[in-house]
Amino acid sequence: MIAGLYVPGESPLHRLDVGVKLLVLMALGIGLILTKSVLLLILVVAVTGLLFAFAAELGLMRLWQTTRPLLIWFVFIAVAQILVANAETAGLIVLRLAVLVWAAALVTYTTRLSDMMECLIRIIGWLSPLGVPPHRVAFMIALTIRLIPALSDVVQDVRDAQRARGIENSIIASVVPVLTRVFQQADAMSEALEARGYERWDDQRNNAP
Amino acid sequence: MTARDTVLIATFAALTAALGLLPPLPVPLIAVPVTLQTLGLMLAGCLLGPRRAALAMLLLLSLIALGLPLLAGGRGGLGVFIGPSAGFLIAWPLGALMIGLIARKAQQTTLMLFIANVCGGIVVVYAFGIPGIAVVSDLPITTAAFASAAFLPGDLVKAGLASVIAVSVRRAYPVAL
């Protein structure tokens, strides 16, 4: 199994309802787009950072890990903004981006995968009049989570076989056998599903009132 | 939707995730790391057809949003949909749809699939990605386009690889698009 990004904890942020967290995140996003005050933004950055590192007990290390992939963007945006506008605009945009990414990561880190999934299925439930079946989405999500380690195994197997032949660096020689095996596996799996009445279950759920 | 469609959609979502776990492709002359993840997007389009490919990418994006670290480099969660490169991600389902549509109509030759991969995997993806950078960083669209150009050589290499791979796989394992 692959692990989610959720960090177990007992903080108030962990216990807050997913729906509430997502609504606050959306409100924050809209609010920040409207603000033009750097001072206000610095305040929001500080509050979000403190919530992230201490209130949610995620620590400064994880805050840094969340920020690191964005550093190159911060530099690019800052340099380009100073060239086309001024330093104040540059600061505004970099700070706004940092807060939004921190807040979004905060939601991800403090929410269990199962709670997120329940929330997604509930949202898809609202779309079911449009013909999106929640039970099938849930099934496919579970199937994909199960398949990722299985596929990594296939990739590893094929890479080992190619290394034995001395062609490990050829992407084409690696990916083609991976794909043919993956298709064979998919065929076997769909037969297994059919044999267990998947399509009938699917139809019944679709026609259920 | 048959059981086979369901399995193939989940399989290609998982495969694209697994390709992100592989070490990045070294491309000479440019310093930008080229991950193999968009290879999954192109292969899905060429091998599954428009509908299943788009759904596979949508499924992968849902898993990332739910909090699984499935993007290259172990990134994931809601934050990646807010960052400057969010536009590139959001375009994946549409890109796969476009590749599938062209691949279905065209002859299954390396050249035609290369054209399909360039249209869907590069043109469509950049058409969302570049405005995405421009909006998030509040910069002119030309600056954003200039910043994205660094990724173009790598993406062209991947479009070529995906077409060669797709032709061989289809020969070994034909699937109706």
C-alpha cells in the first residue's frame, strides 16, 4: 500500500470537519485574491505558519518541505515582477502564493484519506443526476490505490530483466514489455470481476432509485 | 461502462503514478529534469482512446487531490492545485482526450501518433499551463510562455518516445480505441 500525506495527530485542526476545512480554504483563496495590503498578508502568513507548525503540530521541518519545491517559482516570480512592476507587487504575489499553498497543504496533512474520500463521494453524489455514479468512482479509486504497488512491481521486474540483458537504460525496451504485461493483467482482472458479477452490481447500483 | 473499461482506467491512472516514481529522464543541453509522468498521459491517449484516457487522468488527479503523493517527486495534496504549475495538471484529462480523439481517427503510424501526442500532450497542456502561470504569478503571458519553453525539448522527446512505444504495444496488443 502507498501511504497518504496525512500526518496522524489529535490537534483541533485534525478534529475539524473536512467540509469546514475545505470551505475555509476556499474563502481564504477568494479573500487573498482581493487583498492588496502587504501588511495584512504578512499577518496571514504568520498566522498560517503558526497554525501549520504548532497548532497542527506538523513542525517547522514539514513547513520547509512544503515550501521547498516552490522556491524556484518564488525566485522567478520575484525577479520577473520586479522587472515588470515593483518590489511591493513581487512581495504581495509571493506571500499570497505561500499562504495558499501552506493552507492547502495544512488541509491535506490534517485530514485522513478516508475522510477526504467520503467528502469526494458526497460531492459526486450531488452530481449523480448528471450521470456520475458515486459507487463506481469509489470502486475505481480503491482499485487504483491497490494497483500502484502492483504496477511498481511490474516496472521493477522488467527493469531487472533488462539489466540482465544489459539494456536497462533504454526506455522503449523497458516500457513496451511493461505495457503488454499491464494489458494482460488488466484482462485477467476484468475477467475476474465479471466472474464475480461486477457488471450486474454496477447496473443494479445505477438503476437504484 | 464494462468491467474491462473500469480496470483499464484504473490501470492507466496507476501506471501514470508509477511512472512518476521512476528517476527523471536526463535530457542533454537543458538543466530541467524531465519526469516520465506525462509519458503516462500520452500513452493513455494513444492506447485507451479518448474517453477512457481522459477518465484515467481525472482519476489520477482525484487521488492526488485526496492527499496521495503521486506526482513526480512525491508531491501531492491540495497544494499542487494552487501552485503556479496547477494549469499543466488540470489540462491532463483534456490533453488525453485530445490525443485519444486524434489517435482514433488517424492511422496508427508513429508519425500520426507523434502528431497526436504533440497536439494533446504539449499544445493542450501548455494552453492551460501557461495562462495558469500567468494568473498565479500575475505576469504577462509572454513571460510565462518563456519560462515554460525550458520544458519543451523534454516534452518533444517524450512525445516521440510515447509514439514509438504505442505503435509497438498496439502491434502486440491491439485494443479498440
